[in-house]
Amino acid sequence: MQYRQLGRTGITVSRMCFGTLTVGPLQGNLPLEEGSTVLAAGIQGGVNFCDTAQLYETYPYIRRAMEMTGKYDLVISSKTYAYTRELAVTAVEEARKALNRDYVDIFMLHEQESALTLRGHREALDYLLECKSKGILRAVGASMHHIAAVEGATALGLDVIHPLLNCTGLGIVDGSRQQMEEAVSAAHNHGVGTFTMKPLGGGNLFKSAPACLDYVLGLDYVDSVAIGMQSVEEVEANLSYWQEGHFSPAQLRELEQKQRRLHIDDWCEGCGQCVKTCPQDALSVMEGKAVCNYSACVLCSYCAGVCPVWAIKVV
């Protein structure tokens, strides 16, 4: 496994970051021991970096995986939608308690859109920066599907960005892949740590996985790449690719057959909360029920997190 310095943070991370969304209740909803075993397989294979969020509810998996492996120095990045100091306090303390840690390595504002939304979360951001000054956090940043948010975070001097970037540009909301590349490269040149998300478009690009991974791992300005996995076999396949540059024929066949999609159950009430939340405008309400435009969906699962009747999940 290769390791990189995450921008100017002084934090060393594996080039593979384990995205834990896929094991938790918004996607795979794996039993705790099963999901923790999957994460532990990545850690034992050299992954020292994982991504989570307050929304994901995956802190218990991470804590258990650290117990399984004895790797209590795992680099953990979390995110919050908090926009007030009070909400930010709750988010940070929830993470520290759930992870049984005095500190969290990286804490980010979740799903930012521009400099304007960053300003709207200024009270929460100031608290995160205060925590950094006290050693409660090691770095502060933002995650985003928007190019404008990369530019805004760079201008603010944040430590880390977590942007969506893949070889097709699937999921980039406000421009092209080339424009996102330029923004992320500029951020990296300013010393910002960069770890990207959705290299396989949330699973939509499984059939072209080698080309997708070759693309993102070939970008020198990307320090690490977060990828979600739901089985030990997936972990082993990705470790093989990160370390050796290829999948075995059997692994490649399995990836080509694999498909995930957003599922909306019959008991959907058509309240529209998912529509308001979707950053891709992939959801709408028709005839009293939510429907998905699968060509736009990147399986981020944010819709599942706000559904009041739990009618949405990734399967």
C-alpha cells in the first residue's frame, strides 16, 4: 500500500480510503460484526484511513474494527451538516464518544455547494477550527459534489477537501470533469489535502472499474481515494488493484456483473423530503411516490437518511 501526506496537515494516509457508508444502515446495513470484519480486512491489508459521517451511523463499525485489529491510530475523517455552534458541538462529541477517542483526525462540513454555503455554516466551522486549536481535531475541511465548493474551501484556507471525481464526471453538479480537475489541482497546489470520492460513480461504473481506478489513481494531486466496500472479497479485490495495478480475472468478472441501485419501497408516502435532499436532482414525486432517474443517481444515500418512513435504500 502506498501512503501520502494529506496536504499540509502532517497526517499520513493510505492511498486507499475505506468509505464506510456502504456497510452502514443507509446502504448495506450489515450486522455490526460482519461490517466490522469487512473494514478490518481493509485495515489488515494496509488501509489506515477511513471516511464516515454523522449521517452514516457507522462509528460503531469503525470502533469495533479498531478493536479487532488493534489499530487504534486509524486516521478517521467524519462530516456533519451542522450550521450552528450547538449542532457542531453535538456532532464532535458524538463522534468522540462513539469512537472512544479524545480526538478525531479530520472533521468536515458535509456536502457544501459554494463559498455561500460555507459562509452559511460559518458558526459551525468556527467551532471546528476552535477544536483544532485545542487538539480535539487535527484538521478541518469540507466535502462536496460542486466545483464552486472546492474553490470556496480553498479560498477559506481549509485543511482538507473531499470532492466527487471520477473518469466520466458522473455526479459533478455544476460543471465538467475537467473543471473539477482544475479546481482540485489548484487546491492541492495551495497545500490543501485532497481525497476524492465516488471513483466508480457510486457503483454505476463497475463495468469499467479498471479504467476508472487507473484514471483517479493517476492524478498526482489526489492524495487518497475513498471507495466503499461491502464484503471481504471486495476489499481483497481493491487491495489487489491498489497494490498491484490489476484485478484477477475472477475479480474482474465479479465486478462486471455487480450492480447497485436505489430502491424505493411501495410504502413511500411521496412526502418529497428525498427530492429536497438529493444533490443530483435525481428524484421526483410522481403519482404520490418518489421515483428515481437512475442515469443521474450516484448512490450517495443522502435521500435514505431523510426518509421518515425508511422507504429508500441502496441494494
